[in-house]
Amino acid sequence: MRFILCTLLLLFGCQQKQSEETSAQPDSASVETTPQDAYEKPANNYNYAEFFGTYDHESNTKGFTAMLVLSQNGNDVYFTASVSQGSCKGEMEGVVMMADHTETDYTGFYESDDCRLQFIFYRSEKKIDVKEISVCHLLEQSCSFEGVYLKRLNN
């Protein structure tokens, strides 16, 4: 949670400072950027196609299976997840809102009233680490989608 707050503070803090610096310049050719511009003109130049495909939980064994499927949803990443462990079976779906991009990994979040997840996409390793930020109350049996998912080779 601290990571999310720090990221948001950094993002909005930098945007505010940039607007103040831009408006302080006397050059009439300069263009002032407002926070509303960020919503109207998305700055998402990242290509997530390398992540699209099917992933299996690294601990898939007899009696436990979990799968994650990622696909494109506009400029975002859409996911479906399923888990089966004994009598605990469940599925969920949603959109991962990407928040941080580095050379080695991308980080995104899924948030609903019932569940908050963090997704860390490791680019070179073709794996995704899913962490429950809060206990997900989507499944009656309290199954968990948490863990490391490895991309299938045929994707």
C-alpha cells in the first residue's frame, strides 16, 4: 500500500511542478499542461503484447491448479484467473491498471470492493508474481490467486 501511495505522490508531485515551471516561462510559444490533459491524452506508449498469453501457477500439482490468461483491453491488460484446490474452485476477471515501468519489470494493480491484487510482470523471465494486497473475498472458500505464474512455452 505504501508503494501505491509513494507512486501516486511522485506522479502527481512531478506533474504539479512541471505545470508551475511551464507557466512561469515568459515564452509565448510554450504550451501549458494541465492534469485534465493527462486524462484526455493518455501517455501510455507501452506495448504489453509480450505479456499476453496463458500462465500456469508454478506450484501446479495433482490436486492444485491455477491459471492466469492475459489479453489486450484497449491500452490496458485484461486478465482472467482460475484456481482449483480440492473443494475450493473459483474464477475472477478484471483489468490490470499499469502503474510502474522499468527495464526489467512492470507493475500493475487490480482493485475492486472485494479484492486488491498487485501484478509484477518480469519481462526477461516471462513470469508474473501476483500478490493479494488485501484478503480477496471473491470466493466463499477463501481460495487464493496469489503466487508466481510462468508463461506457457506455446504462447
